[in-house]
Amino acid sequence: MKTIIEPFRIKMVESIKMTTAEQREKIIKKAGYNLFMIHAEDIIIDLLTDSGTSAMSDIQWAGMMRGDESYAGARSYEHFYNKVYQLTNFKHIIPTHQGRAAERILFDILAQSGKYIPSNTHFDTTRANIEYNKAEAVDLVIEEGKDPQSLHPFKGNIDLEKLENFFKEKGRENIPVCMLTITNNSGGGQPVSMENIRGAKQVCEKYGIPLFLDACRFAENSYFIKMREQGYENKSCREIAKEIFSYADGCTMSAKKDALVNIGGYLAMNDDELALQCRNVLIVTEGFPTYGGLAGRDLEAIAQGLDEILDEDYLHYRIRTVEYMGERLDKMGAPYLKPPGGHAIYLDAKAFAPHIPVNQFPGQAIAVGLYRAGGIRSCEIGGIMFGKNDPETGAYIPPNLELVRLAFPRRVYTQSHFDYVLEVIEEVYKNRDSLKGFKFTYQAPLLRHFTAQFEVCH
Ligand code: PM9
């Protein structure tokens, strides 16, 4: 088989500033050992996130020049609406400045104290928006989804039995919506099968509870269904995506992922009354319903991005890149969450650095190690992001998984960049015994990982 090449040519470049290990040592210390606090120009390979970091195409940039910036009824809104509608079939499509704005509007209306919102696994912004409104966010992913070594092909699936029991236990009147995150980012970018989405819809329908998708990686999820689920091998990813959306009553979308743009999102649904309420909140907090939190040019870029993301040569290269990283990690023996997901590799921090206790954040130790060794920015998805303290005893409650995510911006890095990343991981893995844990010197009450400050544990 021939090498699967990047299915694009590079028309414009952005320089990468090289740094030395000594320079990086000073930089990371000054940043309080928080990689979010480092200037981007001090990063060699930035794998902090795949969100808003895509390279846009020539056609997207051309579309931006055609943006209609009229306050109301802009042509760009029509274009955007039509593309989203053709894909999702949702009647009401409300543009927002990014995914969490869609979440905030939805949960401002649906989430209150005493309400419960289940999901396979809520992403951190989704959870935060639910908890901010005093409702409870509950994760019901299948057991295999919690085991970093399980090779289940759809580890993002929600446990349908647990979901039904949860509906019975809490009562339909206390569950305003059920969410499904495709792919399951916090669980390792793992896909959800069509069978599971269909099953979730059936359970929701039985109890009269609407099903909403957190759809920001819908195209990657569709590609996995095509590759792994019987009966879908001959369907196009567009057909698969349309079927996925057909089972949902609405979705939140961060267009910064699978719409290949640097900013944008939307909230979509079929319920007229809910849409009316959402639009009223939108007008107060984001903007007029035909632009939401976006410029007309952003709506054009999203419309085009939604077409490009379903190009199967692109999706093949995209998923193969992550798989390639997994194969090379297997060769060096470095532990990661298996099978490789759609947008990222997640190093398994507990297995990578077993000498660091979970309350000293082994994931952070590895993330800092990767920066020191090669200027790579990754993201801890473990105790810092999801750990909690028991409200009564104050005891630390760690999450199931301690991961370090290396998320791959779309169409940005080439194979030699990825080979460099592998070399750096190998170096850190060989020297893993020298990694040290961290403790907080500052933490914010919500989403603490963004602004936390740390010191090294000795
Ligand atoms: N995800 C990510 O890096 C960006 C923010 S956290 C560093 O993975 C899901 C599944 C996401 C997500 C963002 C959002 C929020 C919702 N759901 O960032 O507000 O992965 O556009 O989207 C990030 P926005």
C-alpha cells in the first residue's frame, strides 16, 4: 500500500519559532507550569486542541470575501442555514459564536436545580454550563469506555440499560434533555455507533425526553461508522451523518472542529417553542438570529467547511494520521488510550508515569515533560480538568482516566511534524522515572485547568 498523503497542497505558510531546552525551562516556570499560559510563539508543535486551529481552504477564504455583513436577513445566513439544514434537517438553526454559547443558551432554558442531564460523557464546557445552572450532569458511557485498553470499536457508546434505569429513577419530569457527544472527546475521541444512537433515541422517545447531539466531531464519527459498523461500508459519510442527525431532536455544534473554521457554532432543533425561547436568549447575549455571535464571513466559512469535512479522502487521511501515531506508540511501548480516536492521541498517564500519585497529576507531569523535551503543547485531561473534592470531607476524588491529549489541528501539520512528535514522546517515555508531580498554587472555581498555577512536588 502506498503512503497516504495529505490530500492538499500548501499555499501559505506560518513560521515556527524554534526554542532551546534552556529557553523552554524558563518559559514553563514563568507560566506556572500551565501550558495554557504559554505564548503560542514559544510552542514548536501546538497540539493543545483541534478546536479553531484548522487551516481553512482557498474556497473558504474566498467565501469570506463574499460575506454579507447586513445586520438582518444576510445572504450569508441563508447560505449557512441551507448547508446546515441539508445536513441535519433541523428546522431551527441558531448561529452562535462557538459551541459553549450554544450550550449556555440551551441550558439557561433547560437546566435548573433538581434537573438531571445524562450523556455518554459531557465535555467540560457542557458540564460547566449545566452545573452553572445548578442542574446535575451525569455520564453514562459503557464500561469499556472507561478502560484505556479495551478495543471495543465504539467506546463512546452510552449504556442504554443504565440510561433507561436513570430515566426511571429520576423521572422524566426531571430530565429535560439527554445528550450524546459524538465523538466522545473526554473519553478519548471515541465514536458512538449508529446502533447506539438509534437505541438512545428509542429509549428517549419511550420516556418523552428529547435527544440532543453534541455534534462537533460528527464527520469523524461518521467515518468510524463507515469503517467499523456492519451495513454502512457502502454508504457515504454524508449519508451516514444525515442518518445520525435524523435520530436527534437537536444539536449543539462547535464549528471550530468539524466545520473547519477558526470561530463559530450553532444550536439547532425542531421544537418551535424551545427555539423561540433560545432565540430570545440569543438576542440578549449573542446577536440577532441571522448572525448570532458571528460575522457574515464566518457563516460563509462554516457553510463551505461543512462540505469539505465530508470529503472521504480527507477523512481517510485524518483518521489514518491518528492510527499511524498509535502504531508508532505501540512500537515504542508507550501506553495510550486504545484504539486511537478521531482527533487526538491520549497518552495513558497512570500507566506512563505510575510512580506519580493521582493527586499529583501524572498527566500534567507528562505534558510539562513534552514541552521541556520538544516544545510540544498537549493538554492534561485528567484530575486537573475533572478531579473534584468531596464537599463534606474535602477528600480528593480523581476521575476514572488520567490522560494527556495530543489533539491534531485539521490540515495544519505534515507527517514530518508528527514524526518529530513521536521522537519527543519516545524521549520523555525513556526518561519517565525522572518526571515529577505537581500541586496547585491557584485554582479557579470552574474550568480551573485554563488558569491554574502549579509548583513541582519534591
Ligand atoms: N472542545 C477541545 O479542545 C476546546 C475547548 S477546551 C480546551 O476539545 C465538545 C465535545 C468539545 C468542545 C470543545 C465543546 C465546546 C463542546 N463539546 O470550544 O465552545 O470538544 O467551541 O466548544 C475543545 P467551543
